[in-house]
Amino acid sequence: MAHTKQKGSSKNARESASQRLGVKLFGGELAKPGNIIIRQRGTKYLPGLGVRLGSDDTIYAVKKGKINFKTKKITKFDGSKRIVNIVNIV
């Protein structure tokens, strides 16, 4: 006879839904105002001309045009340098 009563066997079977982050529209594609270009956590990509940064760091289009990605070196306030990815609409 068993010493403990029967109970569920799975304690770690809970899994949250994926957040579907990443690039949604790629370079050279046409974007309309309001289209989401990148869903991200933190600012891995920075907004440039024709795009804005949402409250959850989502980059979206504010004008119609082609998407352009470029990299740029910026200097932080402490003198260190960082390579950033900038998203523009031209």
C-alpha cells in the first residue's frame, strides 16, 4: 500500500506564450504609417528618420517609404563607444 496519496506528477509543465519579438519588415521593403518594423526588449535598434519608438521599445513607421538599416558608432557620455543599428525610412 502506498504511503502517500496520489497527486499530479507534473510540477514544471507551465510555459508562457512566446512574445514574437524580432524584425517584422526588412530592409528595402515598403512600410506604411503605423506598420511595426521591429518588436524588441530594450533598444537593440534605434529609431532614425521616419520612424518612432513605442513605449515597449517597438519601432514603427510614421511615414510611407522604404526601410533602410545602417550601423553607426556613437560615443557615450563616459567616453566609451558603441556600435548602434539605426532604422530609417527613405
